[in-house]
Amino acid sequence: MTGAEILIESLRRQGVEVIFGYPGGAVLPIFDKLYDSDIRFILTRHEQGAAHAADGYARATGKTGVCIATSGPGATNLVTGIANAYMDSIPLVAFTGQVKTHLIGNDAFQEADVTGVTRPITKHNYLVKNVKDLAQTVREAFYIASTGRPGPVLIDIPVDVQQQEAEFSWPESIELRSYKPTVFGHPGQIKKALKLIAAAAKPLIYAGGGIISSAASRQLKDFAERINAPVTWTLMGIGGFPNDHPLSLGMLGMHGTAYANHAIMEADLIIAVGARFDDRVTGRLDVFAPHAKIIHIDIDPSSISKNVKVDVPIVGDAKNILGEMLEQIKKVPDTGAWIKEVEALRRKHPLRYRENGKLKPQYVIEQIYEATRGEAIIATEVGQNQMWACHWYKYNHPRTFISSGGLGTMGFGFPAAMGAKVGCPEKTVIDIAGDGSIQMNIQELATCVCNKINVKVAILNNGYLGMVRQWQELFYKKRYSHTCISAPDFVKLAESFGALGLRVEQPQEVRPAIEKALETDNTVLIDFRVDPEENVFPMVPAGEAINRMIGGMA
């Protein structure tokens, strides 16, 4: 078989259902074999869209996303999407074409050292110089991407390797001597953790994206109920614990709920599961959670004590460790007084916004929640739209919230929603966008329409790069330097791509427009003209303690 045939057969054996990508000279042999393949191929309109779509597909399904691009600019256009998946621990395998092996390093046409470029933002990457290594490399790449702490892997394949021939040999099992993730917790560390939990008066569970990737939602809920401890979560952890549960505190951090931020500062024990104590959660590190001992459960040992020193580290898979703790727990803490204290915080610091007759973005998202009964997959762009979507739509299931966390990538939400819809065609998928972010990958409207990927897009159009403008308002004396953004006529733009465009300017128009979008068998873009200077609150200013928040209403 040729290298191209070996690649396609390897993907088929790996169970790949769909590939997102864009052709070019250095991948022509692969695309020639894709022509006859039964693997679905989605031609995006930009390589960045392909990477984000593969990422969204992975987040929604739990499977490994796959994307492909040609050499040089095609490969470098994947970089933002690869970095995004790396920061958020998303399983992704990216294939890039490369110039012929004898031309590598000679500045050939459309040559780029993509393995060098992506080394800091991939879990691992490969440059395949021998066609005999290709099947093994593909098998290893998917194994590495999807096990341990998930992440992106890149395989760079020179065009002559795609054309060379070799005997096809598929390794049914894979074992890498230097890569053996720990999946079960150390028994001694689990006993230490249970001892701390039994003695705690104010325990609090802090859950991250590891809950989603390890499919540990049920174990987390059972564990929280067993020890009667409130649960807060990161942006990446949204959906890992039911939002409507009595122990739910919502998201914490810079734009988290005030009651979650106050609670973590009052806790005497933090049980961190699949989270990494990033700066958006901790605020000022020297004053973070001053009364708390910390148990940290994570599959990545390098994440433990990296930012915050912990008392009991437990390395392993969250699902396994929570299951082991549930089996072994004998004494539970008395948390009655603590639960009452947390309830008082919730009553004192509710999420709210001021209704002044203008169209409020929070109201739009509330109406989307009611119209979908909380059963949609919500993707977001980055900025104010993202934070409003975190708080005003209620997520009770994992893999229903898809957003760029670590990298904060504008333009992520729409192609990610597209990938999620491909992976979960029976689900309603809605991208909650800003008028700035949506323009960064809006060309994927063509991809959606041509492939009948019926994503719904809700643009919270305030005429600004909203989150940057908010910072300029609060910290730069309202000097709105280059944050006022002129948007196109989104209705006409949608129609020019063959999608349905709707415009909403009044509160009473919101629900009918949403219902029309949900009933329409097409991609739909709704331009919600919202209050231009509405802000996201609460907000922790940069460099402040996590419980030193600004205001509750714009």
C-alpha cells in the first residue's frame, strides 16, 4: 500500500468517523485516497476552522477529533486550534503535509517546520520519514492523545512518504515504555485524604475539566452527596456537576459567582478534582484560601503543587479515585452549619442584572435556556458572551458546554459548534457569540450550509469588543481605544451564505426569534442588538484576592 492508503486504512481501523480539513499540494496523495474512502470529510473554509471543529467534536462526543491541512501556511493555520486544544486538554490528532524529505530544511515552496512550531503546544508530535513507520505512528498518536491527560498530537507526513509503498501492518495493541499514565490512586494517599475529610468542618469540592474527560460526573455527584459538601467548578468543569443541585455553587473565579468565591475563601478543606488552580481561579496566590488544607486529585502529576501547595496529592484518574474514596469512606464530616453558611452567602450575593427596558444579554440567554429546556449543547466565543453563557444557562449534563478556557480563543465557538453538531446530530447546538468573535471564523457559515450542519448562532451584538471595553471602562477611564467595532449586516450576510438571518431589537421579540430558529431546518444566525455597555459582574480585578469583587450589576 502507498503511504496515503496506509494512512486512510489506519484511520479506518482507529474508528475515525469524520475528518475536518482543507486540501493542498503536500496532501494531494491523501486526498486522492479520501475520494474513495467511507470516512466522512468536512471541507472547512479555513484550516483554523478545521482545528476548532475537530476540537468541538471531541468535547461533545468524548472521541478524538481529527483534522488535516497541507504544508506551510496550511499547517501554521492549524496552530491556534492546536494550542487551544492543548491548553484545555482535548484529544486531537492533526495531520499535516510536508515537502519531500530531501527538500526539508531547504526553504522549499510552502515549507514550514511545523513539528518545531508545535512542539510547545502538542502532547507529542511526529515527522514521519519512513513509510514503514506510518501505521505504528498513527496508532501511537491516537493512544497518546486520548489517554492520561488528553491533548493534541501532530503527525507531519512528507509528500513522498505518502507516495512510497510498504506492507501494511496494524498494531492491535500499543505499549510505550516511556509513557505509562497513572490511573489508580495511591492507597496511602487516599487514606490520608479520607482522614482530612472526616475531620473537616467546612469542606468544599472544586471540580475542573478532568471530571468531564474522565467521565466522572456520577462519581462526583455521589461523593458530594455522601460528604454533604458544596461544589464549585471551573469554566472547563461546567456540566460536570448538575447546576440545579442543592449543593451547586456555580463557577468560581474572576467572573465566578460571588458566593462561590466567598465560600472557597472560608473553606477549611478544598478537594480539588481535575483542576489546576489557574490564575483566573485563585486570584492573588498569597491570600488564596488561607484557612484550607488541600487535597488535589489529578492525572497529571506536573499540575499538582504547580501553583498552590497541596497537603495530600493523589495522582490518577478522577473517576477511579472518587470511586475508590466512595468505597472506603467510613466517617463523614458534620457539615450542617457550613451548608447553612453557604446558603446565607447565596442569598446575600445572588446573580442578578438590572432590567431597564433595554435588551439585556442575560435575558437572551435565559430565554434560550427556557426554549431548549436546558437540553442543548452550548458553544461560546470568548469574552462577555462567554461569561454570560456560563451563568445564565443552566448545565446539568457533561459535554453540553463547549468553550475555549485556557487560551481564550476568539473565533472558537462557531466552528466548535459545527464540530459538536457533526458529532451529535440529534442535539440542538447553539453558539452564543459576540459581534467581534463571530467575525473571526464566520466563513464557516458556508461549511454549515453546504453540509447541512444546522447550527444556531445567537450574536449578542453590542457594537464593541465587549470584555476589552469593560476593562477600559473600569480601569482606563472609559478611553475606548479601538474597541468600538463596526459589524456587517449579519442578516444579509447570513442570507448571502444561504443561511437564515434574523434581527432582534426588543425584549418581546426574543422568544419568537429563538423558537423560529429552533424550528428551522437550516443554519440560523440571530443578531440580538443588546445594551451596548452592559458589563459582566461579579468581577475580580487583576491582582486582587478572589473575594474582592466589583459589583453585582452593570
